[in-house]
Amino acid sequence: MSKGSSRSHAASIVEVLARGREEGPRVLIVGAMHGNEPVGVRWVEAFTEAVERGALRLVRGEIHFLLGNPTAFAQGVRHCGFDLNRAFRSEMLHKTPPWSPDVARAQEIVAALAGAHYDVVLDLHSVSRGDPAMVVVQIA
């Protein structure tokens, strides 16, 4: 996944990283929801490289990847006018035409994931300050 990569078609938003030989949990990894937070993309690069060289093997299930904000990621900026995390509110998702590229991306993500089922969604973020490592978990 290079910094300049981009997805323009909703059907190609989600990339399959690995499939196990057996049925199992489906996991969606989201990276670069904020373009200046590369940790999710770096994780995918390291994971993919480890799978390709045989150091890791998925036995059960599937791992998918969603590049949250490819335009902001390519530019190395947090967003393109509006915080993508805040663009998933109903009043934003129903704007036609969307008033910012980030809102348009949120609409594209929602359309692409409609009807999809994931057992786990892991949205990876970086911090830009000296904050300690943290994990925020929401169990549905």
C-alpha cells in the first residue's frame, strides 16, 4: 500500500489481506482515517510482507483492509477540509452533493460496507503528541 495509492470505486475500497483455509472470524482493519496517521497503513505493509514471506499464516477467517482517507494520506494531512471521523453522522451522509471530499469519502465507505459483516473492526490511529499507548474498545 503506497502513500500515493487511491481507490475511486466503492467495490474496491476493501482489500482482502489474508484468507485462512477454514471458515472463521472476519476482521476489518481500518488505517489512515486521518491522513497524517500512517500507523494502520504501516501495519498492513508489515503484515502483508510477513504473510508473503511465510512468516505468518492465517489458519481461520479473513483479514480485510480499508484505507480510510486515501487523498489525505497521499498529501500527509489530517483531512481534506473536514474530519472524516465526524463525517459519518446521518445529516452528513445524506448531503447531496457532499460539501467536502471527506464527506464524499464517508458516503463511499458506508455504501461499500452496506450489508458487510465483520466480527471485529479495528480502526488504527496514531497520535501526534507524546501521549501514551492506548486502546479504546467498544463491544456491541
